[in-house]
Amino acid sequence: MPPENPNSRPQIERAIKALEILASLATIIGVFGLFFIYKQVKVNEEEIALSSLNEIYAQMVDIDKVFLENPEARLYIYSNIRPEDLRPDASPAQYQLDQATAMAAAELMLDFFAQVTLVLPKLGDAGESWVTYIKDVYKCSPVLRERYEIKYDWYKYEEAAEIINQAKDEMQKGKVQCDTLKKPAI
């Protein structure tokens, strides 16, 4: 082993100090990098939530348009009314048409519920409002409940089925509050 040069020791110590400083700087830069990545992930999560809400509201507007074009369909969904309640003196042909409208509205809503529940995890606090909405509509629509039971196999694996089952339990406990339509007295 060659003898140690007395001048090389200070150079080695300076090199070690420089490497320690570089390592500290790399750590600081790494921490800042992780912080900016975290912030970007949060921004992306917010954008996804807003995009999901935007999609849901766009679909809800489309459903509202259907209800504007077919006001009786809205009654079947929100007002605890069946076709026979709306027109008790309807002819058989009119009853069939009303029944078809009611079932189409119910299917539209059930499909919408399935879409809403797909994005529920992305909605944050707004998701709870949508769960409440799904439950309320289920409780206030006998045609929707009927369609759900008739076509249960279509919906049983959807996340909406769990929410609907909660609504069923609430109904059994008497927790139902619906819009009501009062017919004018003659």
C-alpha cells in the first residue's frame, strides 16, 4: 500500500462534504417533486369529480327534457302515481299506452341510477346527495318499483341495487315522502 499523501486528505474531505451537500439537495428536490406530484394528483381527482358530475347533470337534463315532452312520465316517477291513478276511466288502448310510457320512464331512471352509481366514488360529498335522490325516487314511484322487480335480473348486479335495497328497508320503516298530485274537485 502506497504512503498516504498529506495533501489528499483535505481534498477527500472536501469531496465528501460536496457529495453530502449534493445528496441533501437531491433529497430536498425529491421532496418538492413529491409535493408537486401530490398536488397534481389532487387536481386530477377534482377534475375527474367535476367531469363525472358534469356527465350526470347532462344526463339529468336529458331526462328532464323527456319529462317536459311527456309530463305524465314525470308523475309516474316522482308523484307516487300509476297510470290507472292518473286516468281511471282510460280505454284499454289508452291504458296500454300509459303503461308503456310509465315503464319506459321507469327503465330510463333505473338505467340512469346504474350510471350514477358507477361514478359515485368519484363524486366525493356530492355522492351522498345522489344516493338520497335514488332512494327517494325509488320510494315515490310504484311503476319504477314494479319495473325493478319484474326486470330484477337486469339490475341485480348493478351498484344501484344495493341503494335500492336500502330504500326498500326504509320504506318498510315508513320513511316515505313523495310529491302528491291532488285532482281538482268537480
